[in-house]
Amino acid sequence: MKYTTPYIYILLLITGSLFSCEDDITFEFADYDNEVVVEGYIEEGEVARVFLTRSQSFFDPISNDSVLVTIEGFDFYVPEFLYKILVLDAIVVVSDGTQNDSLELWFDPYTYPYMVYKGKNIIGQTGGVYQLSVFADGKSLSAITTIHESIPIDSLWFEALSEQHDSIGYIHGIFDDPPEQGNYFRVFTKSKGRDSIYVHPWNSVGYDRNINGEEDVEFTIYHGENDFEDDEEDISRWYFHIGEKVSIKFCSIDKANYDFWQSFQRNAGGSGNPFAAPSPTKSNIEGGLGVWGGYGVYQIDYIVEVNDSIISE
């Protein structure tokens, strides 16, 4: 016991000195320079579509007040915080090396953030090279993408989630990977009566690092997230339903497009985890952030049936 008192005394001295040195600390943050963010794509057989927003500081205030916006003669209200990040006065041009297509602003009620710059003259073609040029907020942005040849799906079949939930489940597919190294893929689906647009599962991209040139490569398709039309309380929204007709897009993409979505998914998957290793989302946009991607599309309709192992043409 004779050693207890000195140790307590030393501890009290240390504790007291800590409290006596307490000061108010004020953090000063540097001004944040908003950047233009691009999410643009051109599919085989379709015109180009480009969504433009501005990046925001983590500490920017958020207001739920509404702002009236008029597009193509239609009036509608959007939240003020969304209005601040929307880029509504940009010049957006897509070129295929022969002609230029000036994209016009449209309202899209099913795709966030609702305002899309849409082409009208240039239609995506296999092998085509497309340059995107954007002039917004006094900045010039550009990117180039290529539409690669699509890869056909050989067969499709349905697998029920479980014996207790045999009316919902996944779609499986098989394809032959081309012998050339460096094939990248992305998948989308649209269920008739459920989806107004094509949606993608969370982990929607892949490439042939471990399957190059192999035949009968099996993959699984999940129903993607559809925030605007799905019931958030219905767990079956993540699966396909017996009897529904599903349109599937199995897309070939280039490496830059794959790198963006793969890094985006990795970072978003670690959101909120203070121990997750920081890693930037890869971008192919010169002068800004985001992605401009070309899609070679193999599209097929499939009716979900139990023990079905053939494509429904």
C-alpha cells in the first residue's frame, strides 16, 4: 500500500495539467472548387445520353426547399439542393469523326438526377469511336470511348431462391469468351410491368482475366435497384419473379468504362466505414470527373420459368 499514494498523486497532476491546458479549437477549411461531373454513355443502336452535375463540399448545406424549373415548356419542381448541383446550361457535343451532334436537355422522370442531355443525330455503331465535348461553368471537358462488338448469350435459366421462396430467384446465363485478352462486360435488365428503364445490379461489371478464351462461362444476373418504382419494404424486389418477362442487355464495354464502375462500386461499398482504405474513383473525363462510355449490346427477352434452360426468343 505504501506505493499507492505517489502513483495517484502523479496521475492527478497529469489529469489536472490536461484540463488546465484546454483551449477552444477552430478548424478553417479551404474554399472548395466545384467540379463538373459527367455520367454519359452511347449504346449500339441508340443516341448519346449525358447527365451533368456539380461536385459538392462535404460541408455544403442541404435545403429541401423547392425550385421551379422549366424544360421543353414543362414546369416542375426539384429540391433546392438538387437544383444547385444540376448543370442546365451546358454545351454538350458528341462527334463520331464525321459529324457532330449537339445534345439537348430533356426531363427524365425515372433516372436521377432527372435532367439528361440527349442526342438526336448520331446512332451508336459497333467499332465506332465517339468523342464527348462539354463546355460548362467556364470549363472545357472531353473524353473518348469506343463501342466494342457485343458477345452473345448461349443459354439462360432460372434458379429459385429457396424451397420456401420458389417463386423468386436469379437468372443464370452462359457465354463463350472471345480468345482476345481484355474483354469487359456490364449487364442490365428490365422486367415488364416493374421497370420503366433498364436497371443494373450493384456489382454489374466484370472482365475476362481468369476466363479468357473459355467456353461455357456461367454468370448470375440479379435484379437491379429501382428506387423510383420498387417498394422498399418488399424484399422480392431484388429478385426475378416466376412468369415475368425480362429484357436483358449483356454489354461489352471498354477498360476505362469498366475501371470507373468497378472503382465506384468499391468505394460506395465502403461508405461509412472509417477503416476503409481511401481510393479515388477512376475517371476518363479530361477537365472533370465521371465517365463517358460506349456499350456494345446483346439484347434478349427471357420469360422466367421453373427449370427453363433455353433462351426464350
